[in-house]
Amino acid sequence: MVKYLNSFYKTEINQAQMKRMIDLSQTLKVQQPKIPQSLTPLDFNNREDSYINMAIISDCSITKEDVEKICFEQVLFKNVTFIKGSFRFIELTDVIFEHCDLSNVNFSDGNIHRTQFRECKLLGLNLSDATLRNVLFDNCNLNMGSFGYADLKQMRFDSCSLRNADYYESKFTKVDFNNCDLDEVNFTGTELKGIDLSSCEFNQLTVSFDSLAGCIVSTEQAIGFARLLGLKIKE
């Protein structure tokens, strides 16, 4: 296990990086949620079963729910606050969370497909052991989020804060971190080959050295890793 310390590094997005982000958004095919224009308003607290589809849940609080194996399909959550919720083994397919607060909510062991989190507060969100496919986190606060042992494929984190997030022994396949704050993120045991961190900011990063090969970093970040290995950088 290696801790990468880089006290001087802070990214400024230049034109080349901006072009890379635009190009990547066009080439990394994260499928969009398939949600119809007409959705039925739903009071979550008065739901009749554990399968909810073609609904909009908005401007409310969902408090102290402890439900396993609940399924949401083609659902829009808008301005919803989850308080002390546990939804283990949750299934989300074609779902959008917009301006929601899911801080410390338990989505562990969930199956999440074609789902977007837009401008959400997700402090301490638990996605450990979850399977995520075609998921977008856009401008979210994911500080202290837990992705341990999760399986992530075709995913993008855009302009997110991920400070102290945990990706311990996660599996990455076509995962993009785009202009994110990764300070003190734990990637121990996670293969980073092909993962591009060059547009991100961090002062400290925890990684397994044998999983670092093939990770894409900026020049400044590369110098920091070289110093960590004991190399002397000649200015």
C-alpha cells in the first residue's frame, strides 16, 4: 500500500484538458436513463408494494426507511431528502436523482443501471458490494462515500467531490473521473490501469503499488509518484 502525498499539486483546467473532457464525454458511452415524459406523482410513504415504476417523487423527506430488495424503474427523484435510510439490495433502473440528499443512505449490495445523480448531496453514501452499470454522478458531493468491493462499469464522475471516499478492492471497467476532488481517496487493491486521473485534484492518495501500472496521470502527478519511489528529480 502506498500513500501518495502531493502538497503542491492543484489542477487548472487548460484548453487541452477541456478538449479531452469533451472528447471523452462523446466516446465513453454511458447510457442515458430511459424515462418517459409522463410520470405519475407518488407519495413514497403511501406506496403499496416494493416495485415502483413510471413515477415522480418530489419535494419530500423519506425518513428512517429500512427496506430490502425494493425496486425502482423509470423513476425521477427531485428535491428529496433521505434521512437515516437503509435500502440494501436496492434495484435502480432508468432512475434520476436531481437535487437530492442521500447522505449516509445504505445502498449496499444494490444493482444500479442507467441511473444519474445530478447535483446531489451524497455524504457517506454506502455503495459497497454494489453493481453499477452506466451510472453518472454529476456535480455531486460524495465525500466519505463507500464503494468497497463494488463492481463499476461504464461510469463517469463529473465535477464531484470524493474526499475520503473508499474504493477498497473495487473493480473498474471504463470508469472516468473528470475534474474531481480525490483528496485522501482509498484505492487500495483496486486496479487502476487505464483510469485517467489527470484532470483531478488530490494532495494525498492511497493506492496499491502493484495496481498503479497503466494509470493515466498529469506531469505534476507523475513527479509526485516518482519522488515517492525515492527518485531524485533534477530541476
